[in-house]
Amino acid sequence: MGYKSFEDLEVWQKSCRLAVEVYEYFRECQDYALKDQMTRAAVSVASNIAEGAERDSKTEFIRFLHISKGSAAELRTQIYIATRIGLVSEDKQRELVGELKKISSMVHSLINSIKKT
């Protein structure tokens, strides 16, 4: 694979930006339980990419990438719920879900790339 550190991975960079965006969007949110779940899931996407990359094992890296994909799906679900209860606008939902689908696709491609090496 063509990277020296997880910081070089575009998918990790995108995931970090998304986590910051989720934190900023929900900064004033009074629904502390949902806000906590969503920010944890958002942080987990990037964190698991980083942790897996540092494991020095293809098998472990792939395992953590799958966890990252799971966190992305979890966050998508929470965004759908937040939209239905009026915490997230339809436009913001489309934006965040679109970005999460892109990230999941990138993680999937990275998994396939690692399996081929």
C-alpha cells in the first residue's frame, strides 16, 4: 500500500473532517444522549482506521476497517433518527449521509486493496 502513516490516508482525513463537522453541528444540541452517541460514532470512524493501521497486521487492519464501516452505518442511522425528530434538516441529512456513504465506500475499497497485497 502506498502510505507511510494513517494520516496519509484520504479516507482517514475525510473521516476526521466529518467528525469535526458532527461536533460543530451538534454543539448546541440539548439532546445529550443522542448527541453523545453521534459524536462517539463519528470519532470512531476515523479512530478505528488509525488504530487498525498501527497494528502492523493486515488481518487486524482489516478487522478495524470493518469496525470503522460499522460506526459509519451507526452514524447514518442516528442521522436518520435525528432528522425524523427534528434535530437535523433534510438538506443536512443528505449532505452527511452522502459523505458517510463515500467514506464507507472508500473503507471498502481499502479493505479490498489490503486483501490483494
